[in-house]
Amino acid sequence: MQLKKAVSSASKWSDALFGSVAMAHTFTVAIDRCQYQLGDWSSASGLSVNWQVCEYRSGDRWNHPLIYPSVPKYQRIKLSRAACGDSLVVQEWLSETAVRGEPLTGAVGLVNWMGDAMWWELREFFPAAWNINEFNAGQGKVAIETLEIVHSGFVDDEFAPHNPGPQLPDMY
């Protein structure tokens, strides 16, 4: 009886400790305000943005160029997970995208062990690739599903009346 209480107590302590310390995250994808919930993914890569540097050299300040960020370039987002029930939702979305062919909006969320998420809203995205690894019963491996998404951005950088874009300093 004492051993059972000790194991139960150790298990609760372990759950509390590792639940709060562990860095286990999943990634979730929602499309067009949850029309499609593509489920949780164990791996996500490519959520990045890069800017080329543009230089402007004025005639009288040739040795002192102004530098500005160019158009942002976004990488493909690659998601991976073990094939599951949510894979059917992905197949439905792929079928509709193949027929409809218009980019959608949505978000990728980083979800921690408590269920809290940090979201990146994606503009104009669609699937670029999908695959599942080889089915081989003799190897006893988990079937891994991979989805690649292309998009036009997640940084809120759209020009608007209140945001006319970069301006040259008054001295030019």
C-alpha cells in the first residue's frame, strides 16, 4: 500500500515537473477562419522572412548611401507529423484547392503543453507539396505525412493610407 502511494505521488510530481519544464510544442494550422482545421503537427520549419538590402546613392552624397529593406522574401513552411485522422481533412483541402485554385488565408500556431498558442497569420497561401513516406509493414515505422505551404507573407507590411511606405529623410 505504501509503495502504491509513493508511486502515485512520484507520478503526480513528475507530471507537474515535466509538464511545466518540458518544451514540447505542437503546431496547428487553421485555414480561412477555421473552415479547415488541419490539426496538430509535430514539426514545422521555414517560418522565416528575409530582406535584400537596397542602396540609394544621391548625386551629391555618393559616398554615403542610404540603405532600405527591399521586398520581403518568405520561405516555404514545411509541416510534418505521423499520419492520423486529421490527414483526411488535409486530403479534403488538397482536393478543393486543386479544383478551386485560389490562394487562401489562415494561420500557423505554436501550441505549448498548456494549449496556449502564438499565431502567425499567413496571406495568400496554398499547398506546394504533400507526401507520405513509404508504406512498408516489414519495417514497422510510423507513416509520416509532410505538407509544404507557400505564402505571400506573415509580416503586417501592407501599404495603407495611414502607412504610405518608406520616406526619404528631409535632407534629400
